[in-house]
Amino acid sequence: MRTTTFKDCNILRLLVFVILPLCAIVYGASHPSGYYAGLINLAGIYIILVASLNLVNGFSGMFSMGHAAFMAIGAYISAFFTLTPAQKMASTPGLPEWLINANLPFVVALIIGGACAVVVALIIGYPVLRFKGHYLSIVTLGLIVIVRAVLDNEGEYTNGARGITGLPPKSNTVVIFIIMAIVLYFLFRLIRSQYGRGLIAMRDDDVAAQTLGINLASKKLSAFCISAFITGMAGGLFGHMQSVISGKFYYFDLSFRVVQTSIIGGMFSLSGAVPGGIIMAYLPEVLAPLETGVKLFGHQLPEMYGASNLIMAIILILIIIFRRQGLMGEHEFIVESMFSKDTYTSLFKKEEYLNIGRAFRDLFTGKWRKSKKALPEDIDNTPPVV
Amino acid sequence: MSVLLEASELNMHFKGLKAVNNFNAQIEKGSICGLIGTNGAGKTTVINMLSGVLVPTSGKIIFDGKNITGVRPDKIAKMGITRTYQNLRLFKKMTVLENVIIGAQMHDKLDPLGIVGNTIPHKRREAELKDKSMEMLKVMGIEKYADHISGSLPYGSQRKLEIARVLAADPKLLLLDEPAAGMNPQESAELTEIIRGIRDRYGLTILLIEHDMKVVMGLCEYIYCMAFGEIISEGLPEAVRNDPKVIEAYLGRGAVHAEN
């Protein structure tokens, strides 16, 4: 008999991965200007970003380091459609007249921002992605620099290094998490379909994938564009959350932070975005007091500027040494339980309640049973950990 | 019988190295052809050219009446030439079943609406793919491993999995690169039966590279023998086996005299 683990309990999955997050979202939505609402929103945006980055870095085996550039494009373009004409006249007078007068609903502006990111992704992806190897990483790094240079120097259109201020604070918790749910669902369906299988095949062995009818160039380009679109939207959300956008916010710092998040959570799993995003949103806040000097066990610690970055770096190194596949590895149970019917129907099944009891029992007796005798049929029937 | 694949005057030169020189072959529909030769004779290069992985320096490949010289590998695969690899190229992190599904889905058109909406036709198609892949695993006799990670399989089964994977793609011509390498005599005898079985069952044409002469002589109806990039002998198995040039290539000049 197989031991029951907590992972088999759909009710627990419902509690941890659906109801608990919903409570956080409801809290964030009802205290829109609170400190925690800001953190919850940031976590949501990180989750969107990392999920879209994982599609490129984890599932299709390319490695993009320049997703901040797509965020910047998404943020600026969407801002052009949500600012009032008076604001645009003041900060970006170089825009054509129709754009100055344009005012669109927030979600439409986000989608246009994403679409512009796709155009840029196509332009740089088309020549680069037909080669093998790490060309894409280098080119995307260059893209960040290019985008920054354009934003800082085209003052007519972007207000230069001063950036654009006064974006309407439209990305509230509800919008962010609805978009997050849609993005996660879309990506989840994508990787579980023939398209996603093709991507993973391409990552594992591109030559074999090619001789099995997979067109590498179009597969890479399409995955890159899908990722750029989502990242562009997330950039718009990020801009409207901070209500200030400027080239310096979308530079190496942010780009590497997203890559770091993706590595900590697990590149090869969409679910990795969830713990990764939450950790990256909260940990800097927890560590922030260190920088200004904190009283710990009665001792006044000195001011240590940069201490939180140092600690984040150490965490990243430890993860790479001890759990290279990231926290989630290749497991998909977080996203799976969010979108599986079984999770929601479990409340009405007696069997599911019994499962919790079994899981507790096996937690205490499992070790003993394993050591007693490993039945041969146990070995045969249990599929290896996926 | 009609000719399925015709290669004429194929050359593959890597700078000064003539890996394959003036390769001519005609493969008849429904036959099992063997390609043998010493190490470094250029056998795998031929398969690489036929499957589109390498573009020949010169020459022409006609498959099923169409010129496929220089066509992209994925297009060639969709036309019906699939291949296996000498050094195994499995998708190691996927399960065995998923590996085969990759082959089975080859001819499918992308269905964005079905993917996103998880529609009923999409679900039905996924189920079909799964059934077909299970069938292929059964044909190769490795269905019990369906849920295992493919990299964890025993070597012989990995070879069989590779064949199952390409078989699921409904090929017309199967190129097998050393299918019996690393198998013990019993396994390779089994494989011989399986290969003949799938040829009869699915009406395939097979070109195989193999060093195990028991497999080659047991299976092939026509044999090409290569040495140093050129075909040195071709014909029925018996004739090739007794050809002094072949014996010389394998065993050296002395061996021919020793036999006499």
C-alpha cells in the first residue's frame, strides 16, 4: 500500500493554495493603501513576471536576462494611454497629437503595452533565435542598455532621466491578481499541451526535437514573444503601482532580481513563481532594518548598508549549491491545484477527509513501515518522483 | 516494387575531409536495407544527410518523388523520414509515455483555442495521442515503464523507446542508427523480431546501420558496405559477406589470403 502524503490531500491543497491566497487578496483589496497591500501587490507582479520568464528560461531552454527591457516598454506605452492629456503635454510633449489625447481603459493600455513589447521581442528575436547557444542572453543584456539609453535621451517622448510621474494608481490588488490568475492558467494549459511538450522536448534535446518535426526557430520565437507580452503587461502593472516610471527602475537591478527570483523558486516549474515571488517581495522588507541598524538581543547593530543585498546573494548561492532546481524543482502542484476540478470538489467528498487522517497517520508511521520491508510490488507500482 | 528513396552522387565534405564521397543508393519500398562498414566509414553521416541534419555538399536526395536535398529536418520528418540516434537522444526529463507522445503529435496542427480553452476536441485528441503512444510502447514491449522518467530506463529499453518514439510519428522510411548497440545477444535477437514485425505491420521501409552481423544478416534484404566514405560493395547479404573487398576492409588484406 502506498503511503498517503499531505500532497495527496486535495482539501489541504484547497486551503493552502486557494483559500489562503484569497484571504490575502481580500485583505489587500480592502486595505488598498496599507503597507501589506503594497507587498501583496508586489508579490503578485513578481509571480506574473517569473512565470513568464520561466516559460523562456526554464521550459524552452533559452536564457533571457533582459526582461526588464520589456517591462520598461510595457510601462511607458501603457502610461501613454492612461495619463491625462495635461500630464502628457507637460512631461512628454513630443508625442503625436492623437496619442496625447488618447485615453483608454487600464486593461486595454496594458495589452497595448504588451503588444509593443512583442514587436521589440520579434525584432531582436528573429535574427538571434535561429542560432544555438547563449546568444540570446547577451543580446537581451544589450537590449536593457539600449532601452535605458533611449528612455534617458529621448526627452521629448519620455521626459528623459527624470521619468514620468503621476501615473494613475490603477493597479490595485484585484486587477493584479485577476491578471495573475489568467496568466498562470494560460501558461499552465500551454505547458501541458502539445505546444508545451514540444518546448520541453526542444530544451532537452534540440536535434532530436527537430527530427521529430519541431520547427525550432518558430517555437523559440513564439515562446519568447508570449513571454515578452506577459512581461510587458507586468511592466505596466508595476509602473502604475509605483506611479513613477523612469529608465533607472528598469535596469540591470530589476532584471537580475527577476532572474534570481526565478532561480530561487525553480526555473523548470510555473509553480516556482509563487514561492519565488513571495520570498522576493517579502525578504527585502524583513532584511531592511539591518541596513539602518537594528537592536538585536539588546545589542545595537551598526548601520550596514547593502546588507540585505548581501544576504540575498548568499541565499542565491546556497540555493544553487544545495538545490539547483530551485524550491519547486519540476513539481507543478501549486498551479495544478489552483486549476484542477478535484481541488474544488474535494470539500464534498468523504474520502478526502479520510485522506487527511491517513496522511497524519503515515507521517508518524511511514518511516517505520518503509524500514520494515520494502515490498517488491511497492517498488514496481510506484512511479518515480516526477 | 517502386523506389522510395534515391540518393545520387551524395558528397559530404568537411573542409578537406571527405566524410562521404559519391554515395549512390536506391531503397525500395517495403524493404529492409542495411548499411554496414568500419568505424568512421561515414554511415552516420549518410543518415544525417538523409534526415536533413546535415546538408550535403553536393548530390541529390529524392524521397517519394520529391527532392528533399537541403530541406529543413522538421519538414523532412513531416514528409515521412524519421530516425533514431546512435548515442540516444531521448528527452531525458520526460516520462517514457511523453517521449512517445512527442512523436505521435508530429503531424498535428497547432490548435490555440483548444489549448487555452481545454475544449472537448482537444481533450479527445490528447486521449488519442496517449492511446496511440501506449500502443507503440506495447509493440516495443516496454509498456510497463510508461510512467518512468526516460533517463532512468535500462540501456536496451532506452533504445527500444527511441524506436517507439519515431514509430508513433507514422513514418514511411525509418532510419535506425545502430539499434542493437549495447544489447546482449538475447535482446538483439528479440529486437530483430520486433523490427521485422513493425515493418510488416506498418508497411515501413527501413534503413539500418548495425555492427551486429547477426542482426544485419537476419534482417536485411539488401546491404551497402562503406569504407572511408565510399560504397565498396553492395548487394544481397550473402554476396556482400563473401566479397573480398568487404573482408579486406574489416579484417585487413591478410585475411583474404588466409581464407584461401
